[in-house]
Amino acid sequence: MSARFKAKISTKLVISLMSVVAVSGISTLFISNNVINKNVLGQAYDDVRSHLNTAIYFYNERVQIIYLFINHLSSLGYLQNAILNNNRPLLVEKLKEVKRELNIDIMTITDARGRVLARANSPYQYGDDVSADRYVRYVLENRKSCSGTDIITREELLKESKELADQAHIRVVPTLRARPKDKIFEVNGMCKKAAAPVFSGGRLIGVIYGAKLLNNNFEMVDAIKKLLFKDDRIGGYDIGTVTIFMDDLRISTNVKNSSGKRAVGTQVSEEVYRKVFEHGNVWLDKAFVVNSWYLSGYSPIYDIDKKVVGILYVGILEEKYNQIKRNATIFALIIILTSLAVAGLLSVYLIRSIITPIRSLVDASKQMAAGNYTKKIEVTSSDEMGYLCITFNKMIDAIAERDRKLKEQTEMQMAQSEKLASLGRLASGIAHEINNPLTGVLSYGTVLYEEIKDPGYRADLKVIIDETLRCREIVKGILDFARETKIDLRPANINKIINELFTILEKHVTFHNIRIKKDLAEGLPDISLDVNQIKQVLNNLAVNAADAMSAGGDLTVRTRYNEQSKKIVVAVSDTGSGISKENITKIFDPFYTTKETGKGTGLGLSVTYGIVQRHNGTIKVDSVPGVGTTFAIEFPVDAGHNQAV
């Protein structure tokens, strides 16, 4: 390799490295901010979506706790007896106990008509009809438990206690971008609620229901906030906030107003209200919440009738992600400046570590192209370039080995072809010369056999006739082997050919003690075949398999389609005596047979080999003595398109 070539590579490496760093740096100055914004913002909204899902799960779990406890309470035997016996003091005492344990606001029991038997809040307030309550009505009509979110009127709250009615009372604060509201105060309450039927002997005797008022109750929103955001703050603001809306009104929140108080009574924007409350969709977007920008998520809250009655909100302070973006931008600039400084040093190192192996690779490639596979590259490092040199050396060895095997295979195939061609021509001439005398011998022998009655002579004549017939079969096999007839290719399905042939073979006496198994792949494509010749191939293989299993056994024929090689594979297997290693290389030779004298001509597999070759196919044999033999034939799917006939 010339110094000029080395100089060119060196120059290119330096220019390339410096150009990459320079272009990357300049490009990054223009696009990094946009990329960082997109990635950080995408991560931010993923966080909001995840936090919103967690908040929804938390909210539903609290409802589920009430639901499970109410169901357990309804199954208590002594409580059922108290309802049947109208033991109001016991009922009130138990309701108060459950109310304290669950930390809820309402616990009430009704009879089977929906009339109140006992209240935890107002023990002396009973007898009123609450069957119109949606949860009580659901239990009475369906005789099963239910849970969810409900809206309770001020009148119903007053029946429980004035304190609950006052807790639900919220002053509406006019809010920018919110929809106009025609009332100054909200007096109804939103609660988590569950109700369960009480049965005795299979008869409905009452309903138990409990509820947790959410208005001005900050336990849940603060618990969700602590779970998701801990108590982290940025610039005096909470990183995350949580809110529960009834309709469009904040009834429970840890969002603070300008005076630092909870922003209860403020409204959600009309745009969010339309999408979430009216259309029941989840909202994920940036929003100005009271006094700061938040990346916000809003999800509808449904009642038992699948009607939206409120909204659950989770927001993350945008400033958190603004800090991340600023830090990422500064970090990117530092990387660019550092890369520019390192690029020069790296160029020198790369030139030294790359040029030498490249020169060796080029020299070795030239030697390999000239047919010299002994030239190897010296491995001087353990990095990627060293691994490349090792791989290149392995490639040279592999190519040399493949070239050697290819030459051996080609020589073997040429020798086999020449041998078969020579034998074919010789056999054809001999067969034609022998055929006529054999016909005469057979004719006269048959005539004599019919005319002579002496048993001794007839036995001798029978031997002459049988041996003559066997000679004629040998001649016929020789002619089949020697002839170069054109094959009649037609589109055919190999499975159909197999089914037709083996339907006949199954009835033949030779196969009476043979179990024939067919494992044929479905959906095989049609290929161009000479059907008669292929049947002859399969018949030869099947008969040979049967001969190898004189005591019985399994004959299996399989078909498969190889997607990678685009070939159909036909395998014929037996469980016979097998073929020894020294004999397996000779089985396709003409007149070679392992059968007893008189049992075969030794031409069946030679003819089979020739037919498969004329179809551009290949045939291989695999045998284990004492276990069995498998012949595998591969036919290319496009055989008919490139076979000269």
C-alpha cells in the first residue's frame, strides 16, 4: 500500500471525525431544544397518565373497602336477628362502631321496603322512606350489592346530621375560563357509597348502606398527593396536586389559591368540562390551575348508572420539567464542547489503530482473490478491529474448506455421471443383444413345458422359464437405467401422487405385515413432475423398505416445504435392518444390491437416482444398522421452469 493511499485515509478520517463533531454541534444548537422539549414533555405526560391511573385506582380502592365491609356486616347473624326483632339500640350501636372503624360519615339500615330502621348519626331519626335512593333501590330491585359515587341532596344530609349538611356547603368562586354558574352556593354533597342486601333464610329483610362525604374532606386528595409526589416543592409551589370535582366545582383539593388556602369552590375550565364531564373522555394537556401552569390529567367519575357526576384531577407543576429541560440543554452543550476537544486526539488514535489492519485486510483479500488461501492476518489487538481480523481469517479457512469440499463433490458427481453414462451405453447395447435370444429361449421353453408331460422334464423346464424371466427382468431394468427418455413435466401435487400410489401398495401382499404411515404437510405448492416416473421412484423406495422389514415394521412417508430453500422434501423411512456404513456409498451404483440372489437386479436405486436428477432434485440416504433407513428427496418448487426437456 502506498504512502499516498495512507495519507488519503488519514486525511479522510481526520476530516470525517471533525466534520461529524462540528456538524453535530451546530445542528444540536438548533434542534436539541426541540428534541429535549419533545422527549421531556412526552415523559411528563406519561407521568401524568400514570399518576392519574394510580389516583383512579386509589379512589376506587377506597370505595371497594366500604363495599367489602358493608357486605361483611350484612352477613352477620346477630345483625340479621336484630333487624327481624327490630332491636334498634343494637343496630345503632353496631352502625356507630362500623362508622368509626371505617372512618366514614353515614351508616344506615333500612327494612325490606326501604324504610330507615336505624342511623348511626341520628339514632332517633328513623321510619322515613329512602327507597328512592339509587343505591337502596338498586339493592331492592336486584337483591345484590353495589358501590360507587353518589350525589346526596341537602335534605338527605340534614336527616343524617346538620354537621354533614354544613360540610357539604361550598361557596362557588367565579373562575376564569369556567362555564357560567347560576348559583352562589353548592349545598349538595358527593360521596363514596356502598350498599348491600341483608337476607335471612333466603328472604330479603333489609338494606345496609354507608357513605363517605367528599365535600371539604381532604383526606383522600392529600393521601394521593403524598403517595405520588411526597411533599416535594419547587419555587414555593407543590410539585403535584390532586382534586376531586363535583360537576365542575372543586369540592376537595390541595391546589392553593393566591392567599395560600385550598382552592375549594373554584371551577374547572369550560373546555375541560365539555370533554370530560359531558363527553366522558380523559383529558391530558397543559393547564393553568389557579395560579401556576400544570401538566394536567382529568378523568370522569361515574355513579351507579354510569352517568358522569364528577372529575378526578392530577397535575404536575410544569416548572419541574422546565428545570429538567434547562439542565439537559446545558449538559448537551457541555458534551458538544468536550467532543470537539476530544475529536483531534481521537483522530490520531483511530488512524493508528485502523490503518494497519485495513492494509493487512486489503493484502489478504488480493491473495485470496488470486486463489491463495494460506495468507493470514496477524491479530495485534483485542478490539473490534482485532475481532475483524480473526473473523477474516476464519472466513478464509471456511472458504478454503468449502472450496475443497465443492471440488470433491464436483469430482464425485462427474465421476458418477461419467460412470453411469458409460455403463448406460454399455448396458443398453448388451441388453438389446441379449433380449432377442432370451425371447427365443422363453418362447421355446414355454412351448416345451406345455407339450411335455413328464414331471422330471417339466420341473427342469420350469427352472429354465423362471430363470429366463428373471434375465428378462434384468434386461428390462438395464434398459430403464440406460434410456434417456424425455420426461413429461406437468403441474402436480406430490401429496396426491403419494396417496394414489400408497392406496395401491397397501393392498399388495408384500405390505401385509407393514404399517404404512403418512405424514403429509398441508398446503404444499404444485410442482412440475413426470407423475409416472415419480411414482416409479416412490414405488422403488417403498418396495426396498418392505424387503428390509421381512418381519414387519413401520413404513413412514413424510412431506414438508422448506421456505428458505424453496424446496419440497419427501422422506421415506423404514424400521428395517438398515445399511452398513461401507455399503451406503455404493447403493446407487448399477447392479449393486444387498438382497439375496434372485431377489433383485441392483438397478432400482440407480434408476431412482437418474429420475430424481432429471427433475433437478437430490436424493440422500441416512441409515443406522438395526434401526432403519431414511431416503430424503428434495424437489425445487421451480423445477419445471429450468428443466430442459
